[in-house]
Amino acid sequence: MSTLETYANKIGKALSDVSSLNVRTFSGDLNTIIENSDGNLSTEGLDNVLLTGTTNANLKLEALTVMRIDGDIDQFVTTDISKDMKAIHDDAVETGKATRTAIIDFVKSVV
């Protein structure tokens, strides 16, 4: 693979990563230690824990926001979300948006 192809693949991956922003805010107790292959605490395995339900946890999805690059937004907010939890979620969404904007700006600057 040529250097240009490698570079194009990296840009394509970066654009794919920023094509949507997905923020999930949970509350509850997670009593399972999730470790990566190095044995360090990691949230990378959280999706598997949530999908399989094989954990000693009491988790509640408080809010979910998915923003796509085309402007479509899906949002879920539990009916009894507290103001504090909503503020935490909204802050995470704003941080995600700022990060995505910075990545896009960086990619544009090197192209």
C-alpha cells in the first residue's frame, strides 16, 4: 500500500469516527471490573456487559443523544431524570461536540 493510500485510509477512518456523536449517560452501581487486555480499568468492555447482561450491576440509562453529521439527532431522556444528571449529560454532549469539531478542523488543516 502506498503512502498516499495509507494517508487516505487514515483520513477515511477519522471521518468515519466523527460522522456521529453518541453520548450515553448511566446511573446506578456497576460492580463488575472491566479491564482491557493490559489489565487496566477500561470502559471498552461496557458495551459487551450491557449486551450480555452478565454483570452484577444495577444500571439505568438516564439519557442518550446520537448526533449524525447530516444533522439528524436521536435523543432519549428518562421521564424522571434529575436536573443534575441532565446537566451531566448535556455537558458530555457539548464536550463531544467540541472534540468532534476539533478533529474535523485538524483533518481539514492537513488536507
